[in-house]
Amino acid sequence: MPTPFDFVPHRVISLVPSMTESLFDLGIGDRVIAVTDYCTRPEQQLKHLPRIGGTKNPDIARIIDLQPDLVLMNREENRREDKEALDQAGIKTWVTHPGTVFEALNLLWDIMDVFEAPQFSARVREIERSYDYTEGAMRAQRLVSVFVPIWKDPWMTINKETYIHDLLSVCGGQNVFAERERMFPLRAEMGQAEPMSEDDERIRGKDTRYPRITLEEMVEKQPEVVLLPDEPYPFTEEHASIFYALDIPAAKNGHIYTVDGSLLSWHGTRIAYALQELPPIFDKVRREIDENQL
């Protein structure tokens, strides 16, 4: 399968934290010459690298001055105008956007092809085996209903068109808002107004994958598990008390968990950690529910 480029990159700037981690995990970290402020893994190896701003506000002039032969970007995390500015400066970009765990695994193979660095292919094969085993095992089980907020004020969550949704499904969770699309304006999602029609010019092209919901709406879904990630919104144990006060199975049975947000939203080699840590949560909940029903 042909790679997206006709050259092998040796000076790389990563604007995607999950891609940064993956490059180092795949033995290509020595080609990274700068990263964003949000690139935190692997911590020790990144200490010496220049920081070029955030994922949404990178220092384009600094990037150009560093003369990379490739800048790694993500369609969701980075801005189109920054890509266009780099394109105009003659800087090559690689914009990725895996929407499922399977696509994220294929991206790892693409990385090794683009960088001509197959030395860690055994690691990727091992992640694939773990993925195949987990997906097969969960297919034979009842999925546990789960709610995952990604923001507060207003509360926001994810639908079936997201990477997080697919990861939850692979690991044994059923996203309670899978079928919910984001509506406009905000008052419509809060049940206080009629939503704009799909052909309204004001919402054409708007992202509908992250609906804004009310807690009352979430209670109606009766999730068996609530996962509170620490990014993009920094949910903590204090926020768990909000959900323990609600009339939902997750609260009644003590299944509200704060989790490392990168397990849910970082594609790349972090999939390996997600496949290790998330299925046991859902397995525990499923077993307890089954035992209580005996």
C-alpha cells in the first residue's frame, strides 16, 4: 500500500499528543524536533524538546523557522487555518483522523510505513491481537450502559460517530447517547426551544457528534456506569458526588469512576493501555449486576 508521501521524514513536529507518544513508542522519537504544550508523554524524553504552543494556537512562525519536513496534525484537534498557513509556507502536513479503534490501528501501520521504521511492528501486532481478543470477548457479552461526559456547563457527551464511542463498544460499554446528535441552538438541547432544521444555513457544516445534554436527560437513560475523564474537562472525585446524588444504577451500585482521559480519547499506542484498563471495569459491573439478579 503506497504511503501518503514520496519521502521519508526525519525532522518532525507533532501537534497531536497521541501521535507524539506513538512516535516514541514506535522507536521514531529521535526524529521529533518540537511538540505542543499538551504533549505530555513520554515525559522524560520530551523535556529537551522545544514547545510551540497549544494544539489550537501553535506558533506558526516558530514552526516555519524550525524547518520541519513534516508536521503531524489531527482534523479534530488542530485548526484548518494553521494547516493552510503551513501549506502556504511549503511545509508538508499529515492530517489524521481515525474514527474507530480499527482505523487507529491502521494508522500505526501507516506511521511505520511513512517513516520506514518497522522495528516495532511486533508491538503493533500485539496491540492488534489484544484488540481482536477483546472485541470478540465483548461481542459474546451484554454491553454495560455507560455515560461519559466530556464537558460541564453545559454538560456535553459523545455520540456513535466518535472514536470514544467505538472504543467503549470494543471494551464492553454501550454509550447511552449513541443516537443523540447535537442540536442548535443551545436552548434546543436544553429542551427550551425548537431545534433549527438541518438545512438551516446557520448550522451547515456544524459538528453534531458532541451533544449538549441535561442531567435530567441522562437520568432517563439510567446508565450502569459513569466514567469521568480528566480531559478535555478535568473531572475529579468532587464531580463524582454530583452523579452519586442522582437516581441512576451507577450511583446506587457505586460504579462511578474517574479515569485517565487519554485512555478514552488518545488514539495510537495508548490503545494498548485502554484495552487493559477499561474492560475490567465493565466486566466487574456486569458480574455484579448478574449476581444481583440471581
